[in-house]
Amino acid sequence: MKLTLQNFSTLVEGMAAAVQGAAASLLDLTVGSVLRAILEANASVALWLQWLIVQVLATTRLATSTGADCDSFGADFGFTRLPAVAASGQVTFSRFTPSVAALVPVGTQVSAVGNGQGFVVVADAGNAAYSAANNGYQLAAGIASVTATVAALVPGSAGNVQPDAISVVNSAIAGVDVVSNALALTGGMDAESDAAFRARFGNYLASLSRATAQAIGSAIAAIQQGLSFVITENINQAGATQMGHFVVTVDDGTGNPPASLLATVQQAVNAVRPVGSSFAVQGPVVVPANVALTLVTANSAVHAAAIARVAAALENYIAALPVGATLSYTRLAQLAYDASGAVTNISTLLLNGGAVDLVPPLFGAVRAGTVTVA
């Protein structure tokens, strides 16, 4: 049922007509009269009550709720909003005189110039310079720099900063002078929007008590933001037909999802899979996209700035491609033009040495290999 709203003038007019219709003689409803003042006071109260009704209706339906009201609506069904994700990446700590050993401890904070975004050094066992015993990244005597992994202090897209944006070490480190980031920090995502929350809630309800591909997809999508996946039925990981078996290929944008994420997906799928079926969860077969692109920029433009913007745009687009998606050759040119208004032409554009689309194989995902922009 649609609620018909009235404004102040309409309410006063309706009250005046009702009062006059019930009276045996003509009433004084001129501006300033006592009866007119009473009717206007009642109209003000009615307007306030109408606003309260609208607020109640808006907050008791998910379709019209926003923010915390969406969260409280979903909480009644055990459904929660996906949280924000912190950006991460690599920074390089350097020094002018590498005469003695130094250590960049985990927990060291650095900042970006301009927007003041803060980042903290985190442990990275895959980095050869990281020492678990010393809880930091080691700089041996004679070594001028070391690369460390950092994560944004505040989760969200604001932590995605451009190359060379980080240059401030918040607290002094003995034997270390400067910090910089040669590559952009990426991966930061804001908390799930209201629109995405509503859409996922509908899929969640539709998947309840159903052992279907939609139910499996809903379970995977509820794990974290930024996941892409493909469910391939009646086939095994070798690509051979196997009835009753399905393969879930999932990626977080890196091409190499961590074992912890795959284990979480395994648990989520197992909770909703069809009885009597078997399945496997795996990361994608990565197809590297090697892009070579030469720009022509306006004479008044800073060519290096255009290169940085175009390279970042290409890398971000390729990282966001879903599992199984084709990388279009012509899309790369469009991304270059859109990234910087200084680009007037593209003299060279090669994708894996050719000029054709890059199509991933079964269970495959296209991810950035070497992106060279000149």
C-alpha cells in the first residue's frame, strides 16, 4: 500500500473544509484568527506524526533502510555486513650510510604525504629479510635498503595510495633515514555498501535450505569482499568428467589465495553442498598478462605522471578480473586513455607479445605479469 503524504498547506485546507462543513454558519478562518491558529497548530502536530510514520516505515523494511538500520534488519537473520579491508603493499626503507646493521621492527608506522594516511609494518614470513626472532626486517651492514610489507592502519579504500606517496617515518629508527613506496598500495575496500548488502541478503534468503550452485555461491560471497569464483560441475581438477563432483575455483585478486582462505571456503561450501556429492576448492591457474605500452602525451604534460597513472589503472583492472574472465586487448587502450587526459596517442600496445585477447584456460584467471609503460 502506498502512503499518501500531505504538506502543511494541504493539512490546513483539509481541516478547514471539515470544520466549515460541520458548522451551521460561516466561520472566521482568516489569517490571525483564533480558529485558524488552532488548525495550524494541529496541522503542525499532524505533520510531525506523519514524519514519524515515514521514519518507522523506512526503518522496518530493508529496501528503504540505510546504515545501522540495514545491519539490525540483517542481524535478525544472522546476516552481517562485510567489513572494510585494509590496503597493503611494499615500502622500502633506505639509508644514506650503510655502515652498521639496522632493524625495521614490526609495528613501525609510516605515513603518506598529503592525505595523512597511516600504515604499519607487518610480519611477512615470505620476505627473506624478515626475522621472526628479531620481529622485524633486517638490514645487514653494507645493505642500503630493505623492502617491508605494510598495511593501512584504517581499513578502507582511502588506504589505496599511489607510488611514491609514502615518505614519512613516524618514529625514528636507528640506522634508517627515509621510506618510499615504488608501487601503489592496493586492496583497500570500504565496508559493504547498503546496495550490495541488500542484494546479497536477497541471494542469502533464496539459497536457504537449497543445495544449489546459488547456495554455494552465497556461502562463498559471505566470507569476505573482493572474492571471485567459478563453480564447475561434474568435472574433477584434472578436467575429466566425474559425475557428482564439482570444483570451486576462487581468487582474492592476487592469483595466489592463501591456504587459510581456501580452508575457509572449504568449510563454507561443505556446509551447503548437496548430500552425496564431492567437491574440491582450489586457487586459479594463473595466466600472466604481460603488457607493453608506449604512450604519446601532450607537450605540456608530465610524461612520468601519465605513465604512473596508466600503469596503476592497468594493474588494478587486471587484478579485478573475475576467475575465467577474458582480458580484452582493446580494453587496455581504453584504460590508458581514461587514466590520464595527457595521453594523446598510443604508439605501441602488445599483450603477451601480440594483439589478441587473452583467454584463460579451464580454472584459469588472468593476472598482471610484467606491465611496462613508457
